[in-house]
Amino acid sequence: MKRAATVNGASSPIGLLRRLISSRALGGFIAAIGLALVVGCNGGPGPSGRGVDAPVALFSAPARLQAQQVPDAAPAQVLRIAGSQPITLDPAFVRDTGSAQYAVELFSGLVKLDSDLNVVGDLAESWEVTGDGSVYTFSLRPSLRFADGKALTADDVAYSINRALDPRTESETALTYLGDIEGAGDFARGSTGSIVGIRSGASASFEIRLERPVAFFLYKLTYPVSFVVDSAEADGDGWYRSPNSSGPFTLARWITGDEIVLVRNENYHSPAAISQVRIALIGGSEALLRYETGAVDIIDIGGGNVERFRDSNDPLRADYMNAPQFSLFYLGFNTEEPPFDDVHVRRAFAKAIDVEKIVRVSLRGNDAVANGILPENFPGHDPARAGLGYDPVDARAELASSSYGSADALPDIRMLISGSGLLLPAHVEAALFLIKENLGIDIAVQTTDWADFLDELYGPSGEFQIFSLGWSADYPDPHNFLDLMFHSESAENVSNYSNQRVDELLVSAREEMDPAARLELYEGAETMIVNDAPIIPIWFSVDHVLVRPTVRGFSRPPSIQEWMSSVWITD
């Protein structure tokens, strides 16, 4: 539930990139679509049914980036990349991709996702699950240590989960990802003094007992909120600016507006090949200039630069790669605020916007047209889904069928976006033009910085009526999109959407252990959500990246996950 931001309709870059963010302080992480590049983790998708002139390959990368044997850790290997400014690095508060991209490198949990999106052990070397799927017993790796050399035990895992769920911590993601644990809800609400469903036995054994079986529970443990922090420091103010890391890197430098420096954690169970990562907090033309002058090794590109490197004989053409992302960008409605409490008004707006043209023209065909909510190549994605489609005549008919009857009877409408400056993101400008052209409705736009944008979006006021945002998957299961974004009781349901039948389908899918039956339930829920139009899906993201030939072992995952420890540098 990660949220992320974009600039003028272009996807954000590596440190600045991911179009779906979901945090205030990832994933899916939230993806805010605004004027400022403030991201860290989003991308976009692939090939068929894109409705654009220049299709993007499902995955395109230089041959030198194919899987190779990772060498032993070298003493002086430095990776230089461009990145974005995080809001926080405290795992209990990470909710946006811009923050999550660093947290996954600094902290570790029991499990993580591998390059094929399978759940594999991280701090845990193995685990057992009872036949009914309700009890998980993890065996930790031997001799685990924090970065300072202090032993890391099952008690530290228990402390970190307790801390995240403690009502005094006020984590906004803890219940979303850990609420299936028996007693977690009561503890988070202050009704009990402990979580009955977790138990640390011997120093290397940790047990989690669930309220009821959840097919995708291990996926949820890959989200940063359950990652291990040092109890000796984690209650202090600003401790995360120099944390005692449990992950593959430590934080050596964090200067706002300048750079972040990560250093290899020599006490991590699988030390990284590189010794240091220097992250310049830059983007756009400055990042490209530094790449062209050899000052950085990996950058994300967007807009016209994609065509320059993808479709030309540019000398740097061989450095170009693209990778589909499990990310959705959209325009969202506050369904509790007039006029968008009326489904016909929402459908009118959706039918008035030519999404295919926006992707083809405003986004230069660099991303994929969103035909629904689940991205291309994601489990449960239906390539044949048509969505509501662009139809100005039907749009006007929907508006006439609403309780308002006409554009003249609508209240004033305010759109909230992240960013600053005078220019609107290209996709927002195009959407507003089409709404005016086809429905005769003017919309006022208010811009604010990313942190304030998320505060207002998740706050109690709810005075906005439309917003521009994105969502990046935390794990490859439809629950991460459909349930988190649209269940009426989900903390991530920023549209305030409520449909009892959708809720029933989503709850049934949580408890259904048969994969085919689960996908069928999600397909029905997605169809109803698209028809109710709490959001207007616009595009699935594709990341476009330049990677220097000296970088080996790099691949861009489709969602936020740890990757830096797999990279090494050659001459």
C-alpha cells in the first residue's frame, strides 16, 4: 500500500520514483500523483491492450544484467544512484514508497520477497505451518546480529511487532498488515496489555498464531511494519536517523536536499557485495546530466527521454532498460462528499475522460492504459476487462440521471494534488480539460507538499472531493489492491468507498484457501468496484532506467523490495 508521486504525468525515479505510495510519514505503498518528484518506488507495465502507439516490452534489459553469480563482498565497491527524500525511516511509520525504498535496505523481517516474488527466509531460515494454516513457527538463522554486533533474537522480533501495534506508537499500518494475529486488534485498541498470538521461545524460535487462516499472511510479513528494530533505541526521538540496523545496510549519512549514504552491514547474515551506496537526492534533468557525465550509475528517466534512449541510436541506448511495475495511478473521488456521493456523477466523470489518449499523448505512451485496478501481469489481472470506457454522450446521460440533474446544480468542486508551482501534471491538466469539454464543469485545484497532502488525504476533515494518487503493491496478491483500497473498514480506503456486497466478496476471499476460487471472488469484487467508480484508473506504470555497464546483478523489481545487496560493480 505504498503511495507515490509523479511529475507532469511522468513516473518518478529510483530514489524518486515509484508511483504508488502508501505512507504518510509504502504499499500496496501510496503513490501520490503531483507536481514534485517525491517517490521511491513505482513502475509500470507491459504490452498488450495498451492503446498506445509505442508498446513497452514486458521486460527489457541489457544482456549484461541477466542473472550472474554474485561475488563475495568486496572492500571498496560504491554504487551511485539518484533518489528521493524519505519522510521517515521508522518501519512502524513507513507508508510511502519514497520511504520504503530505504527502509527495506536498512531493516529486515522474518521473511522477504525474492526476485521472482516468492516468499523466502530473511531473519528466519525456515518455518512450519499447521495443517489448518493458523499457526506459524519460525526458526531464526543462527548467530544473528544487529549492525553494532549485538545479538538479534526472537525477543527482538516480538518487541518490534509489539511496538508497531502498541497504541502509544500510533502506527497507521500496523493493523493493516499485522491485524490477523490473534489478539493484535485488542492490544492495538488498548483493551489488553499483550498480544496473545505471538510467542518467542528459545532465542531462535518465534511463533505467530492467527485469529483465522489467511492464505497470504506470509506476504504481509514482507511489509516494513514488522521489521526488526533495536529496543534500546527505538523509543527515542529521531532514532531512525542513525539506527542500529537489522538489514543489509546501515545509514551513514542523511542530509536533507543533499544525499543519503548507506554502508554495508558487516554483521548482516548475507553481507552485500557493495560496500557503499551514495544516493544523490536529485531527479529529472540534473540526474540525467550527472549520468551522462559519469557521476551516477543508475537513474530513472521519463517523458521525452524515454524515446531518446529506447527508440534511437543514442550512444547510451545500450544502458536503457524498462520494467513493468505493480502500480496503479488514478484519479480518486471522496465518495462521502457531494457531488461524488452520487454514483452517477462519478460514472459521468469517468466516461468523460479519454484515458487512452491521456496515456498516449500526455504520458507519451511510456506507461500502460489501466483497464481496471489490478495491474498487468499481476495475479487476477483480466486483460479483457473493458472498464467504463470513454463516451461523452453516456457521460452526459449519467450526469442527467444523477440526483443533481445537470452541471449547473453541482456544488463547487476542489481537487487536491501533491506538488508545487504553477504547472499542473500533464494527466491532471488533460483530465480537467476533458471534464470541462464534455460536461461543462470547472474544477479548482489545490496543490500541497507530499507530507501535507497525505495528512489531508488520511485526516478527518475530508474537505477535498477529487485527488490524484497512485498505489504500488506490497505483495503479489489481489488483497493488496482490492481489499486494502476498497473494503469499507480499511484504513487505506481514502475514497471512503462502501459497498456491502463488495465487502462480503473481499472477506470471503481473505478466508478462501483455494487459489482459483479466491481469484474468482476478487474478479467479482473488481467488476463491481469499477462500475461504482470510486476511482478512475488511468495507467499502470513502467519504470524506465539507465544502468551503467559497470553495474552487475541489477534488476528492477515490480514492487518495493530489497535489491541493493545483490548488485556489484566491475571495472
